[in-house]
Amino acid sequence: MKNNVFKKIFLAISMVSLSILLTATSIMGVTFLRNYSLSGSYMHREKKIIEPDFYKSSVFEINIVRSLVHNIEGTAKTPSEDEIDYYIKENTSTDWVEYTDKDGVIKNKEQIIVPSKEEAIKVIENNIKSYKEELKNNFGEVKYIVKNNKDNLVYSNTEYKTLEDFKKNINEEVNIAIEKNQYGSSYTKEIEGKVYKNNSEVNNMLRSENIQMYISIPKKINSIGALNDSIEEYNTAINNIQTFAIIASVSLVVFLLSTILYKLIKEEAIKKNGMLFKLINKIPLEIWTIGIGFVTLVGLEGLTSYEYGYRFDFDIVFGFACILINLIALYLIIKIFKSYENKADFFKHTVAYKVYKSLKNIITNLLVSSKKMPLINNIILVSVLISGGSLFIGLVITVMFGLGYIGVVSPIFIAIPALTYYIVSKLDYLTEIMEGAKQIKEGDLHYKIDVKGYNHFTQLAEDINNIGEGLEKSIDKQLRSERMRSELITNVSHDLKTPLTSIINYVELIKKEENIQPEYIKDYVSVLDTKSKRLKILIEDLFEASKASSGNIDLNMEKIEITQLLEQSIGELEEKLSEANLDLKINTPNEKIYAYADGRRMYRVFENLLSNIAKYSLQNTRVYIDLIQEDSNIKLTMKNISSYELNFDASEMTERFKRADESRNTEGSGLGLAIAKDLVELQNGKFNIDIDGDLFKVSLEFKKIEK
């Protein structure tokens, strides 16, 4: 817990120090970019990126020297003939004027407008006056003298009338000499005794062709004006850059130390299973991106809003706060990204990915739905044609009449796809309802259709679900009734066994008596013996049929050899089959065939089927018994010709007490096939009966197992 607190403290320190570092470097960068002339001027070999001396900087050359030279040159002139001619030439213009000809027709003609000489003199004198006022207001402490060699006139703001007197008596900390004549040009700057020369920039500063100019500037300017403002702003900018450079250096050291200490503590600052982390993880990446972008723009606005970067005020504090907020946001995004084992899952929480998945699901659902219901294909086709047509018409209208008319068809282009998707989604739900109804129809009564929305389809789905529930209840009720009947039969059969056993035993005792009088009593006893034994068989069959149909029977499932069991069953019933004069045609494979079944119950199945053949086959006919293998199954078929007309459905043969001899003159309970069918199905087999005229065919099918 203590380590976690320290980790958070070091994290906070590193965030704040990095924010200060970025704020300081941003301010230095903005200040330098806005004041690109903070570097040394082209005249100095030791040119520095940031020049601390204002008079050696580019801002002095560009903003001050050029302005001084331009204004001083402007004072070094008089309204001479050349100046007047130059002004008239530059300001002569043409214009169209109306006039009426001799026929009274109004026409236009070109007229040349030439300024008058008086106008030219007045303008030139006003310009000279403006230059002098500009020098006085902005460069009041600067002393200068200029000689126009063409007119041999000297102009100065001092009492000196010659260049030599000016240079001899005026010598401030910064002295500038500029000369231009037919032989060339020169530009010399002297700062505290050091001389710097450059001749390439003179043509850019002077318009006159033959002129000499000397300028003397004191190191310290006290008067208010452009020169003083430039010096103060320049020095403030330099001081700010130096101050923020120190702040940036200290912040960098603090940031590195706090980051190292943060890394050394292994405990997590923000727990992955914590409430804060879970809450942050729910924010989509787009929200983070938009937020960071917005805060960045606001922060840049704050950092760049102050004039020339010379003010350290609320704007800088605001910029620092924006940088800190962005750093915290980036830290949280990185933590969230690292928390995913599969890094691709990070992007699955984005709005873009969710929109992509939604569109993909919509398209997939449309394709799936179109396969289930062909009508959907037609609806989609019509929608595409209408939307495409409206788009084409919209483009034609836009080309012909302008963008303002696109609104006429744009609603159609948007509404048709939306309406199509709505209709298709409803039809898709209808398809689900139809599939659910089919599942219930095929016997899956537990199947439930998803109930969606609240409309007619919803009501239909609920009604079908209710039908399934009703059928399930009805079948459960029927099964309970059937189970009760089976239990009743079982119980009654069990209760009948005891008295019947007593009857049979007493009949046996009577039969052992030697002197039974009168003699016909023996016939009665014989009939009683026969009928009681038949009743015993009937009760046993009924008891077993009831247990088999209800599934209330114990099975000893094991690996048995079917061929051997079949041959054993035929052998034991051979006498009965011979008495019926039946010719058995048995077809079994040479190799042994195994199935997973109860041997005793399978023997009872074979016994019932063979007994049925012996009782109901037409005498002197053939019986076909085939045991074959089909892939992974074993199939046993028994075919015989019935001695009775089979004028009923094959499915009725497995009903209880159903007999081919409807007159019921033959022996039998009518339960043999029902018992056989139930026993086969209890052992996971298939039992089937086919009737073709008088041909009676029984088929049994089991899964084959390997030896």
C-alpha cells in the first residue's frame, strides 16, 4: 500500500515536470518563430541563433535601420524639377468622359488626366514633412546627417552643416555610415569601437543614386517611440527565452529522476481490477482522441495568443494545464492498451469497430435472410434500383441547377435503404418464426422462438410458443395416462399370477388322481389345464409388454454375437416351424457379427418373431431370413407369406393385442410384435414392419461393434 502511494506521487511529479518542460519549450519555440530576427544579423561573422545584443540582431537591421534610412532619405530632397517631373509621370492617368457631338449624340472618349505642377510641389512638401515627423516621433534621440550629392544639399537634425563636422562631434555607441554613388555602395556599422561592413544590402535600402548618410544612435534610449519599443520588446523576448530555458532544464532533470523512481517501484499505480480502471476502459478511443485534439487546440490557442510571447500570464498557465491533461489522458490510454493480452482487442472497443461490426452484421443478416426468403432478394433489388436512380437524378439536377436542388432527391436516397432494412429485418424475424414453428412441428416441443419487439410478429411468436407449451402439456398428460395404464396392467398381471398359479397347481393335483369319476370330468380337467396355461402365457406376455413399453425393465447390455444367437433361436423353434411345413432360407455372413445388446432380451425378440412366423405363415411356403452388414449397421430381415389377408396398415401390427387372425381362432396374445418392438427400441435399435400384399416383412437394425 505504501509503495502504491509513492508510485502515484512520483507519477504525479513526472507528469507535472514533463508538462512544465513541454510548456517552456513551446513558449521558447513560439517566441523564436514569431521573432525570427532574434538571431544575429548578416553583418556579423559570429552570427548567433539568439543574439543578446539588440544592435547586432537581425531585428535591428530589418526593422530599425531600414526604417531610419527610408525616412532620412525622404527628408533629403526639395521640390526640384526632377522630383516634380517624377511625381507627374507616376500619377498621370486616363479616364473616359462623356461629350455631345455636333449631332447631339452623347459619346465617350478617353481623356488623359495630368497632375498640375502646383499639386506636385504640395504633395512633395507634405511627404518631406511626414518623414521629418516620423523621425522625430519614433527616433527622437537618433542624430543624422545626409548629403544629396546630386543637388549638393545637406540635411541634418543637428546644427552641423558638413559631414566632417558631424563625424567629428557626434559619436554615440552605434554609428552607421551609408554611401551610394556611380562607383558603388558601402554600409558600415560601428558598435563601441568595433566596425562591421556590408555592401550588398544598400541597394535594398536606398532609392537615390548619389547620396551619403551618417546616423548616430545612443546605446540607451530614453524617449518613447518605435526604437525604444523595439529595444524593450527584444530584451523582454531574450530574457523570457533564457528564463524558460532554465525552467525547461530543471524540469527535464526532475522528470528523469521521478520517472526512474516510478519505474523502480514494481507495484501498479492504477489497479487493473479497480473501479477507476474499469470506468476508464469503457470510454471509446474516439472520445479520447477528440478530447486530446480539442484540449491540444485550446492549449495552443492559449500559448500563442499573447503578443509576441512577451507576457507570462494566464495564457501560459492555461497552456500548461492543457498539456498536463493530455499527458494524463495519454498515460491512461497506454495503460489500457497494455492491459490487453491480445493488443487487437483494444481497438474492438472503438466506435469505428462497433460501427464496422454493425454494418457487417447488417449485410450478413441481409445475405442470410435473402437465402431463407427469396422475396427479400426482390426487395433489396428494388431498393438498390430506386436509391441508385434517385442518386443519378440528384447528380443530374445538381449539374444542371446547382447544389441547392440536391435536397429534392436526397431524402429518397436516404429513406429507401432505411425502409428496406426495416422491412427486411421484419421479414427475417418472420423467417425465424417459421423455422421455430417447423422445429415444434417436428417434435421439438421445448424449442422457443425469441420474442423481439412489440408488434404482430411478436404476438405470433408468443402464440406459437404457447402452442408448443400446450402440446407439451398435452403429451405429458397422455404419457402420464399411458404410464398409469401400464402400471395398472403390470399390477393386475402381478395380482393375477398368484391365483392363476394356484389354479394350475390344483389342476395338476387333480390330473394325478387315478379314479376320477365320472370319466368326462377328465375332459373338463384337460380343458381347464390347457386354458389355464394359455392364460398364464397371456398374463406373462401382458406383464412383459407393460414393462417394455414403459421402459421399466432391467437390461444387461453387453457384446453379443448376433449370428450365433439367431441360429440358436431358430434351432429351438425348429419343431414348430417344421409342423407348419415352412422352408427356411437363411442367409448369414461367414464371419461373426457383434452388437451391443441384452442377449436374453434379444433371444425373446427372435423367439417372438419366429413364433409369429410359425403361427401365421401360409403352409408349404418359404421363409427368408437375412442377416447382412450395411456400413456400421447390422440389419436382420424376416419375410414370410401370411395365411391371412393383411388388410390393415403395417403400423397397426405393433399395437397391443393386434392379431393377423382377427377371428382370434389361433393361439396367441397379440402382444408378440409389440413386445419385440419395445425391446428392440430399448436396446437402441430400430424395428420396422412392411406389408406388400400377403408378404409380411420385419426389419431389425443395430449398430455394429468391432470384434
